[in-house]
Amino acid sequence: MSPFVLLAQSSSLRDNKHYLHRPLTNMELSMYCLLLVYLVGVTVHGDTRELIPLEAPENLTLIDIGERDVMIMWSPVNKLSVRGTFRGYIIRVWNHVQKKTFFVLYNFVIVNCKCNLFCGCEENSRVAMFSRHMQAVFKATRQRIRKLRTQTQVYAVPPDVTTTNVQFFPYSKNFITVSVRNEKYVGPRSTAIRFDAPQTEPSYPYLFEWHQLGNDSVLLQWNKPKQPNGILIGYNIYTSKMKPSGGIDEKSTIHQSISDPNKFQTKVTGLKEGVKYQVDLAAVNCAGESEHNSIEMELEQHTPETPSIPFFKYKIDYKPMDSLNECIKPTVPIVTVPPKVDIDFNDFDDDYFVFNETETGKIVRGTTTKKPKTTTKKIDTTHDPCIVDCMITWMPDVDDVPGEHFYVKYRQRGLKDFNTTDPIKNEDFVILKKFNGCQSYEIVLVTVDGDHETESDLQMTPAVLFMTYF
């Protein structure tokens, strides 16, 4: 029972006029002791009672943005407001993933459906079915983006530290708050500061494998890095001979640059049977090159045989990426005033996992960059927009008999004769010049291995209407 209740029930203390002139009974003494313990917050073991801290740190300020972290500072709190053992501060860093995919899908549905997304199109059954389908896709995409929208990390710093550095989430809008913690509870969050984080080097592609094609060539395949950390502009491949004693012969290293972030394979030629090679793969974005993922390979003697049926991909209106212009697009991080909008912190739990329990709040000063100049591109009104380049990418059956090289046959739909490219022996793709994207084509890819040839299934390209400029 609460000591307040016990004290209130003791009417004899209030009614007796001479209670100050007599000794306290054991029960009265016990009630006063319990009341003292309750008010002062001291347990019978002598430890401080832990309560939720009252105040949030003030004046949270972003001092500098470095290459991988930011420096922040805040004003220390009144220790009496901690209401327990002052263990230090909790720093929360989270980001918001851009919702570009969400809006692109939304605009696509509006433009192509030409009806009310949420009411449907009842005039035409096919359009209504398409509308309901796109509503389901729209809802699923919105839920998926909501799940991927936020990433969070938490740091703990000692009580005497009010200036420290924390890592940010690259190439996204970041938010930071600071809270006080005692032995048991975490206090309220400070006012959030936000900033646009710069790009950092990407992670390396985790999946990386090789497949022998002929006596002197292999096909390398990989996947996209899970953390691009910016605008991905391509990949670097380094092929080196290995020394018998170990290590690589740097003089034999051949560098191959892939300037397409969506290309996940390449062909390497000029190799020799019985020689061990080390191949290093690195992803590249505007901030630099990732760490290398390395594999070792040794070619065996190859016997030509009938290739398996190949597959190929095509891309109409192919244009190589201009990495310089792509890297100009990102804006320099700008420190903004704390947002005036209310942030609902009820969506966050106070349960936390400390990332840097052994760190002591070491301060690391970063560097800033200057905003690059942008350039404008003039439109060539004399060029026929239908005449474009078409990229054909060879996808051999690496699980069976992939073949050694390939060539392509293509013709406009309705014509009798095929146009045939030269044999493509050093690459896994070919560019068809002066390709009329406004016409439908029939394309066949032929895989060659010695005297053996195997054709792919015929694919027909759609007639694409390209925008003309007036």
C-alpha cells in the first residue's frame, strides 16, 4: 500500500493535539520512513531510483560533413533532469529513401490508363481490368517503398561528450536526434536536424563467377552491389597472371572498364590454357571505386561441340552513359534549418542497439566540396529520331554448352533477306547502327563453336514512336 494512503488513514495523528509532545509509535515511525523513501527515491539497498529523464538536449548543431561521417554538437543537459545514473547520450541517425519509383509508377498509371485509379474504368471491361491490376501494383509498390523507406542506426556516447562524429547513410536525406539515457530509460528526443548526405564508394558485387567459352576466352558474370551509395556508373575488371610462388604479376594486368551500370557480364579474351589468372571486379560510382571481389581461374582444353540454344536481349535507342554528366547531377549537401513539420516519434521504439559501445566519441573532421557547374545540351532538330542504335547482348547457356562467339541476323518485318553482322569474337554484345526504331524488326542470334552453329528463337522488336522536336 502506498505510504500516502497509510498516512491518510492514520487519523489519530491529525486528531491528537499532543502528538508532537509524545514519542512516535512503531507504526507511525514506519509510515514516515516509507514516505521518506518514496519521496526521495531511495530504495532499501541505497541505489538511485531510475525514472524517465525529463529534458532533451538542446542546440543540436551540424558542424561539418565529411566523406563518410558528420560532426555534431549539442548543449549538455541538467544532471538533475536525468533522474537516475547518467550513462550518457543516445544519437539516432536515420534516412528517408527517395520515393522516385513511387511517383514514376503513379504517373505511368495515370497517363496510360486515362481513368480514375481509385474508381476504375467501367466503360470498357479491358480498361477496367487493367485499372484494377494497376491499382494492385500501385498498392503493393507503395507498401514495399514504405518498408524500405527508413534505415536507422544508433550510437552511444559518454556523459562528458557533447561533440562527436557519426556515420551517415550515403546519397539520401539524413536526420539526427540526441537523447539522454540513464541506467534504465532513454529520455525525449531533441529537435531533429536534417541534411543531404553525399555519395561514398559503393560496396563490391557479392556474386562473381566465370565460365569458359573457348580456348582463349571466358564469360564473367556478376550482380549489382547491394549498396550503390550513389549513382552507379559502371565496373572495373582487372585480369592478371598469377605467379607460381603466389601473388600476381602486375605487369600482366589488363584493365577493362564497363561504362554501363546495368551490364552484369563481359567477355575476356586473349587468355591461355593451363595458366592461372586472378580477376578482380570493382563497382564504380561518382565517389570512386569499391573494394575488389577476386576469383581465380584456369582454362582447360576446349573441344568444339554443338552449342545449346542461346538467348539474347536487345535495347532500342541505346546510348552509352556519359559518366561526367551523370556525376554532375547530384547536388552538394546543404545543411538546412530543422524542419518545422512535426515528426511523429511514436513510430520509433525506445529499445536501442548500441553500434559503438567501445568508442569514446572520437572527433573526425571532414572536408567539403564545391558545387560543380552544370552544362546545357542543345537539341539537334535535323536528326531523324527514328534512326537509332540497337544493342544486342548475347546470353549463352553457361550451364550447358555456351559456344565460343556469335553473330546476329536481322531484317525489317516483311522483308525477305536478313542483314548479317560480322562474327563478334571479342565482345558479348554488338551495336546495330542506323536501326529504324519506328519499324518492327525480326532478329536471330547465332552462337558458333568451331564449325557448329545454333540459332536462337526469333524475336520481333516493337515499333517505337520516338518524340520529334519542332
